Amino acid sequence: MSWESLLDLINQPYIRALLALAGFTLLAFVVRWVFQTVMSRLARRTATKIDDQIIADLRGPVTLSILFWGVSVALQIAPLPGQLSRYVAILINSAIIIIWSVAVLQISRLLLQTWERHSEALTRQRLLPLFENLIKLTVVLLALLTLLPLWGVPITGLLTSAGLAGLVLGLAAQSTLA
């Protein structure tokens, strides 16, 4: 096989897409290895276990994000027929948003558990459930507000009504908090 025929083969869109996907897969495995060995070894040197757990919780989302990024690049190089590429891209972006939302919830739960062990009993009883619920609500709302436009759902009405609801709640709670 001559160099010219090899270059002609590599210039085919589907071959380039497969090469890009293979490159991103290799990158994902290298990053996963770095998380498992290098970063875990560095985290073990610290006095706390929280960084070990954060690294373990981030390993999966980072690896999957790189793999999904590779699929997105491959789809840009060699698009699927019709609207299929667009729907696959929407699914990939949705999966990334959900994966990172779950990771943020796991890490926030870990940080709150660590804070719970180092705080007073009264603080634990009153503030911990509040912070836990606020973080869950915030992450889920941000994920939804990011996902809905991907699927073509307009969110301007939702944002407007949420702003008005916040204003009403703020005015209603004004006398309670004063």
C-alpha cells in the first residue's frame, strides 16, 4: 500500500471519525489512569479522606465526558444522515448534564457529611437539612434549565414565573424574618 492510497483512505470522513473516536477513547483511559494512580496517590498523602472520595467521585464523570466529547467530534467529522446527528448530539449533551449533576450532588453530600461531623448538634439539626435541600433544589433546577432548551422547550416563561415567585416569597417572608 502506497502513501498516497493510505492518505486517500485517511481522508475518508468515516475513517477520520473512527480515528478521532479512538484518540478520545485513548485520552479517556489515560485520564482515568491518572485519576486512579497519580491523583489517588497524592490524595492519600493528606490527613483527610475527603479528597480521596472526591477524586473517586470525579473519575467517572471526567472519563465519560471525554468519551462523549469524542463521539461529538466524530459526529462533526462524519455526520449521520438526516436529523439523526442532531438528536444524538442532544442525547450526548443531556447525558453529560445529568452525569455532572449527579456528581455535584454526590460531592456536595460528601462535603455536608464532613461538615456534619465537625459541627455542633444544634447546627446539624437546623442547618444541615436546609443546606442539603437547597443544594439539591439548585442542582436539579440548573440541570432542568440547561436540559429544557436542548430539547427545544422555551424557558423564558419559567424564569419569569420563578422570579415573580421569588419576589412574592420574599415579600411574604419579610415580616417573619424581621
